[in-house]
Amino acid sequence: MPLEKAKRIIGGFLSITKKMPGHSYNLSARKCIIGSKLRSVENSVCAKCYAFRGHYQYPVVKNAMARRLRAIRHPQWVPAMATMINWWCRDIPYFRWHDSGDLQSVQHFKDINDIARLTPIVCHWIPTRELQIYRVYRRYYVVAPNVCVRISEPMIREGTLQGTNFRKQAITSGVAPRRSKEAWKKLVRTNTNEVFHCPASLQDGECKACRACWQREVKHVIYPQK
Ligand code: SF4
């Protein structure tokens, strides 16, 4: 499919963020199914969602997100997204889904897995709070081998630091309460594949060489509260 046609179908270009090594993609956080309920829950990870502030509020950004949301129902959305990702991720094959927004349905998650299969050299990181969508999908289908799904713990809590409560619930990421840079540095030094503390806040807010979120062998990734 020509790139121009793919861009028209998906509703624009992929995004670039300062933090991430490669490209990403977003939908409106207002359309998050679980997230919109969590927004009114104090101390939840969605209560102070960054996607309700800053440039996400510009009309041009809102319109682009609305176009992308409509596009996921387009009959050629899967090949169009695969065309864009194969082209834009050819040098840095790490793609992050939903730097804002979340899965909309089992069909949406199935389509994303189909896109991953059509982009086999690219690693896909899918953070989500939609545990139920993930579970229903897993009942019938297999997650593509180049996809790392990070199911997020809904609340910011101390237990998140050690991965407490994660194992039984299939949760693979969470946010720990705010602490000093020095305290977080100490935790980062303890990183293992079992519990991995995000080092981005210690390295100019960027991933730099870290790819933990894309690696399935890293069981739990913990981010510090901002
Ligand atoms: S854990 Fe690593 S890959 Fe994930 S956001 Fe932090 S720095 Fe980036």
C-alpha cells in the first residue's frame, strides 16, 4: 500500500515523543474505557493523567486523535498501520502503542496483533488497563511473538515497588509513590528481570538504551509517580 494512502486511512502520521527511542501512536484518553472510570478515583494512576494536559489539549491534537479513533474501524486499518510502522520503524524497530488512550475492544486488540505479525522486525509495547479485553482475547487467540503487553496496576501504591499483588492478576506494570531521586536511584540499582524500576527519570526523562518495556522476559516494570 502506498504510504500516502496508509496515512489517509489511519488518520495521520505516527507520533514521536522525546522519551521513547522510536515512534508511538495515541488515541484520546477521554475514550479509555477503564481509564475514564479511574479518573475520578483518588490515587489511581489515571487521576492525574498527563493526556488531559499540555499539548494533548490543542484542538489540532484532539482532532487528530478523533480521526485515528474513527480509523480503527476502517476495513484497511490493519494493512495501513502495518505499512506505516514498517516504514517509520525501519531504523529503530521499537513501537509504543497508546502513549495516550487504550484498547477499545477485543477486535481492536486482535487487529493490533495482526499488525504486529505484519511488522515482524518491530517490537511492539502495548500498555493497557483493559485486563478483561486481554483475557477474552487470550481465550481464543495467541499474542503475537513481537508484542509485549503491559497490564497496568490501577492504583499507585507502595506494594507496587516489589511487584506485590502482581503475579496472580497478570499485572506487569505499575506506578509507585513519589520518592527522592536518590531513593529511586537505589531501587534502580536493584533491577532484575523480575522487578524492574524505570530509570528514565535519572537519564533526562528518556529511555536511552533501556528497552525493558518491550521485553517479555522483564516481568514487572515499575514507574515512579510524577
Ligand atoms: S523502563 Fe526503560 S523502556 Fe520502559 S519507559 Fe522506562 S526507560 Fe523506557
